[in-house]
Amino acid sequence: MTTRGDRATADPFEPARWAAGPHAQTLVGRVLRSSVGPMFTRERLDMPDGDFLDLDWGPDPGPGTPIALILHGLEGSSRRPYVRNVARELLSEGVRPVAMNFRGCSGEPNRSARFYHSGETEDPGHVLAEIRARYPDRRVGAMGFSLGGNVLLKLVGERDDGGAGIVDAAVAMSVPYDLAAGCALLERSRMGTAYSAYFLRSLKRKVARKATLLADVVDVASAYRARSIRDFDEHVTAPLHGFESASDYYARCSSAGFLGGVRAPTLLIHAQDDPFLPAESIPVTEVESNAAIELSLHPTGGHVGFLSGTLRRPRFWGDALAARFLSERLRDGSAPTSVRRPRDP
């Protein structure tokens, strides 16, 4: 698959041979990313509905430095190594990172019954508007992983200005562009059910902590019995957030349907062997018809993996590419991007 970019980079993605295959890239990458630094400063941001969001700010390299908001994946947080790693990469590129914890993901239950979901754009939109208001002299970007990437693309694509008024550049990695197709894929394989079970344990713990708040809105007993992500979305996510069903939620929130509206410079990083999305559901046609979007698509890389280098010195190629893209676009809107045009697999 080709990648539309302005120039080639001398740093192509070469998957680590010792971490071959989608699950090795996904799981080994998760283990080897370091959670050390940078030092975050937490800010509790009160929301208009009486709830709160916790933001974790990285160090400020200096006046005029661009800022990039980081959105984590399903049941992640600012503590996740992939968030910490891309924050380090951003700082090395002269961009100040700020990681947003979705509601209930910062280590403390949020106040209201609502959680977050793959199409909830009000909260990150509010945070980006707040950053713009505080730092009117700085360019602002955003980076989203997996669910956070889906949220980011929907946020940008659903706006009348195509996102250009809220972000100057965006990157999304390993996005489940078609939520229904992604859930179906997870249900079809042993590894998929293992991934789902991991997320479900965390989601069910959150339901248990807020059972009293949720009792009038969702069927708590059915939530506990959920055996798949789709089951959980049918019994919790959909009714809690105003959708008729899981199918309605997936149809209205899948980011593939919003790519046509994107106008801010955007980079998508994805692997064809991503175990969370069938290759045929990657929205290649939508990308090719939108000049604002660049796609870095590779035969392998897993889900939020893109692991290269050696076992002693692993490299997380996708994180570095994301930070470089944002740095170039935020420092100079006309700067070329360092996105390689890979060979067709």
C-alpha cells in the first residue's frame, strides 16, 4: 500500500525479526515500552456538567513551544507506557505534551454516571479549546492511540471547519476505523477473545464501583455477564450514552465515516495485520480522496506496536514518526513530512 507523503525518510520501518507477527508486535511492544518519565504535572479540569478531567502536563521547553494533546486507548491512561513514550518523543522534538485521561481513567472514578466511548468528542474538544484560550500564541496538535485515535478523527472530521480551527495537525495510530468490524474480528479468534477479556475485566470493575449511579440507566447484571466488547457496549455503552444499541453506536461513531471532513493536516499510522481491525476495513479510499490526510500503512506492526531495533535497544518507530510529523507541522505549517512511501506488500 502506498503512502502519500511529500518526501521519503531515511528511517523506514523495519519490523524487529525477534518480534515477528501481529501479536508479538502488539504484546512485546507493550512490555518493552518504558514508563519512566517525563515528569508530569497533574491538573484537574472541572467540566461544565460538574464532572472533571485529569490532565497530565509535560515540561514546557520554552515560550512559543507547540503543544500536543495525547489521547490514550480503551481503558488506558496517561500512565501507559505508550503515552509516556510518545510524550518523550514529543519533548525531544521540542513539543510540549499534555495527556488527557478520559473520564474514570485517571485512577479515580469520575463523578457522573457517564463514562467515555469511541465517539465521545465533547471532552477532548473542550480541552483543546481550553489550551487554545490559554496559549493563543502557540500552535496546537493532537495524537490519538486506538480508541483515542478514533475519537480524535471524529472530532476533527465532524467540525464545520474540518478541525483546522481546533488543531493545527493530528496523528492517529492503530485506529479501529470500523467499530463493528473490529469487534467482530476480536470475537473470531482465540487471541481476540483474550484481548477482549483483558478490557472487559477493567470495564466491569468500573461498573462495580459505580453500580449505584448506573442502576437507573443500565442493566448492571447484564454488564457483569458480558462476554465480549459488543455485549458490554450493548448493555452499558449504548444506553448510558444515548444510543439505541451497540450497532447504532458503532454506525454513528466509527471514524471512517468522518475522514471526508478532515481539513487539518493529519497522519494515520496503521498495520495491515492489526488484530483489532480487518485489513479490508482500513479506509484507503477515503484517505486517497482527501489531500489533508497521509497514510503510513505497513504489512506488519500489530496494534500500537511498530517495534523495531534490537532486544537490548528496541525502537518504537511509530511513536517517533508521530512526534516528528507533529513537530514539523506545528513548527512550520508548510514543512514537508518525513513519511516514507513503503513498497506494496
